[in-house]
Amino acid sequence: MLKKGSKLYSILTGTCPKCQEESMYKDKNPYHLGNIFKMNERCSCCGTKYKIEPSFFYGAMYVSYGVGVAFAVGTFIIAFLMFKATLIQSFIAIIATLIVFMPFIIRVSRNIWINFFIKYDPKAAKVNS
């Protein structure tokens, strides 16, 4: 169960890392591909600016690589070891998994990246409300 106030809550829900009251994204669904990168400028509850500096989210590419590798390894273990797939079938399963989950991986990577720099503050939402 996700508890508000944890980094994991903010990462998985895409909420403001400081107050965790509202979504950072204009469209919560990462599979609306036209809106995948569209973020609110600031949190309307606590005023946190999401793009801390120009090109801030370039660092999320490194996180995305790690998350993608984790998905690939997980897919390989499931396909090769559990379903006894051949190496070619496992490779195809990995490619398909990465294509299907890429919008989710992009969003989660951005959420992880911003949570490295902004700490949860339970009083933040109450200050500007």
C-alpha cells in the first residue's frame, strides 16, 4: 500500500514531490502520446516549480536507461526461464515489452529524477492553500 509522504508514492502516482497533492502532468495518462511530455509549470497547491532549470529533465534519460534495463531483465527472466522461450523469442518479448511500456518508463523516469532533488514537506500544501 502506498503511503502519502513516501518517495514511492510520488514516483508511481506522478504527483508533486513536495506536497503530493496534484499531478505534475497536464494529462495523467502517459499513453496519450501527444501529451506525454506536457507538464504543469508549477504546483497549484504549494507553488513548486517543476522545471528547476532549463533542460532539467535531461538527467531523467540516465534513469530511463536503468528502468528500461530492469524491464528488459524482468522480461527475459519471465520469457526464458519461466516460459522456456528460445533466445530469439525472449529478444522479441523484450523489444515488445519496451515498446509497450516506453510511455510509462518515460514518466516514471522523470518522476524518479525530480524526486532526487525535491523532498516531501507535509506542511507545503497547507502554506499556500
